[in-house]
Amino acid sequence: MPNGKQISEHNITLFEAWVATQSDEDFSQIIMRGKLNRTEIAKAVGFGKSALNQNPQIKKRLEELENGLRKLRILPPLTEKAKKEIGKPKEYDSTRNKRRHESMRLSVLEQENIELKTRVKDLDSQLERYGELSESLYEIGIMPR
């Protein structure tokens, strides 16, 4: 049974072989948000997406590949903000899920509010109509007040 180092070396070999078989057109088809789509790469190479993030050699080689594709103008150039963020871990936003949930809840409440306003409008028009009918019946003497 292979150990972690052997698996790592095998994954590097697989990645390098995959890169060698790809054309510029192939790379342009898997661009997502200005980078190569990691999920698509992992599927095509045949290993888990974690290998792209956890294996330092693959990670370095992927970065070199993307920089080369940027020079060839296959990938868009990095923005100033992206250049500053290179190598820094992403900040964890603990409120992200809460904001998403609140946004969804707000949408539901807005929809419900619109429906209730429409219902109130309909009921007001019915009340006005029946109020006039009640007044007419009272004036005729058919119905006491």
C-alpha cells in the first residue's frame, strides 16, 4: 500500500501529464472567476480537489501555470487587490451564513407583505360595497341599525 509521499508524487506526475496534454483552448474552457476551475482540474486529472490545495508542489505548479496563462492573455490579469492577497489566507466571515439566511427571510417577508396588501385592498373594496348596501337597506327600512 502506497504511503502519503508516494501518493503525493503520483499526483504530481498525473498533474504534469494532464498539463502537457492541454491546449490553450482547453484551458480557456475551464476558467472560472479569473482562475482555472479547481474542481474541473481535479476531475480531469483524477484526484481529489484537496490535492491541489494541500500538495505544495502541485499548488506551486498550478500557480506557475496560471501566471503563464496570464502572460499569454488566456487568463485575465490579476487586479491590484488580488496581487496584495496572494499568499494570505482568506478571512473567515462568521456572519456570512446569517446574512444569507436573513436575506432569504427578507425576500419571503416582502413577498408575504405584497400579498397581504393586495388582500387588504380587496377586503376594503368589499367592505365599502357592503357598507353602501347596508346603508341602503337601512334607508328603505328593511334592516334596523
